[in-house]
Amino acid sequence: WHLDPEAMTKVESRVSQDVLKVKFKPDDANKGIRNYADEWNRASQRLENQEKVLTFNSNKGVSEPIKKYIGHFPQVYSAIKKREASLQEYNKSQAKVDKYQDKDRTGANVVKLDTYKKGLVRSKDEYERNHKHTMRVMPSMYDYREDYFKPCLAVLVNSQANYYTESLKIYSDMAK
């Protein structure tokens, strides 16, 4: 079960605003309820602000740097795409060969099987060539990942710690 801070904050804000809309009798007993509802509404607004800060920090400290990181290594992603495309082609060729190996040995089927086997050899060679290239360029990306992601994760952890610390303070203030 996952608690989504943004969803919880929105629900709490909505509920606190709904409570404020309730018309209470202007007597002393209801004055305390009204004050508590006002406090709760202010607290939910503070929580909304904290959630916005958490979202902003997560985007700036994690999401955007990851996108930039990916952009630093276009040759790696190009190699991965080529490798995946050649793997798909190899799998298609293998399926065609398998299909025609099971068919009757007529002249047309034997010719097609031979053609598909040659295509399978070409697609296998292409896949292996792309795979080797991908394996050559991947270390460049992996070598820098730890240095790049440690600060990003630190930002995320610190932002979450700050969010939950502030949330605790807000609720503690409200409980007094």
C-alpha cells in the first residue's frame, strides 16, 4: 500500500474546506469546532505548500537530471535501439524458418526455406554485430552513473525527509 502525499493533501484540503462550509450555531460549543476547522484548513494549506516543494525538488533534483543524463549518451541509446531492432528481425527470421521447416517438402517450400535460412544467417550476423557494439559503448554510461545519481538521490531523500518533518510539525501544532 502506497500513500501518495499529493493525493492525501488534496483530499484533506477538500475535507477541511467542506467542514468550513458547514453552518454552525453561533454558541460557545460550536466555536471550538469552528476554530478547529479553521486550524485544520490552515494546516492543509501548509501541507499543500510542502507537497508542492517536494514535487518541485523531485523534478529539479531527480527527473530533470535523469533526462539530461540520458541525453549525454546518445550513442548508447542509438546502439540499444539498433540492437533491439536487429533482435526483432532475427526473431522474425527464426519464426519464418521454423514455420517452413514444419511444412511439406514441396519445391516452393524448399526454396522459401532456403531463402529464409539465408535471411536468418544475415539477421543473426547483424544482431551479433549490433550487440557487440552496444556492449562496447555501454561502459561509458555505466562508469558515470554512480557519480551522477548519488546527488540526485540525496536531493530526493532530503526533500522527502524535509516534507515529512514539516508535515509532522504541522500536525503537532494542530494537535496542541
